[in-house]
Amino acid sequence: MNKIELLSRLQAFFNSDAKAKKKKSEQIKGVIKKLKTKQNKIKKMLEACRDEEMKKALQLEADIIKAQIDKGVDVLKNL
């Protein structure tokens, strides 16, 4: 194998790594967007809810979604 082939294979390897990171980043952004939509829906339900038990359950779900969004944002920062 000559130097040119070796360099082209190395370049292809590093490009594939960058593509994988970009794809993973895009997927995480999509999930965060869906979570934010779900969070807004739950907040609207929480505002309209009159039952205290249901409010507690909705608030817990909203807190869990918030934590998931925060974790996703942290993962994106570390990529």
C-alpha cells in the first residue's frame, strides 16, 4: 500500500467519525424538540387541571421531561 492510499483511507476514517457525530447530534436535537413539544402540552394540561392528584402527576411528568431535556443539552455540549 502506498502513502497516497494510506492517507486516503485515514481521511475517510476521520470523515466517517465526523459524520457519525453529526448524525448523533441531529438525532438528539430531534428528540429534544419532541420533548419540548410534549413539555408544553403537559404545561397546558397542568394549567387547566382542577384535580390535585392529577396536578401532582402532571407536575412529576413535567419535571422528568425537563430533566431529560437538560441531559440532552449536556450531551450535545459534550459532542
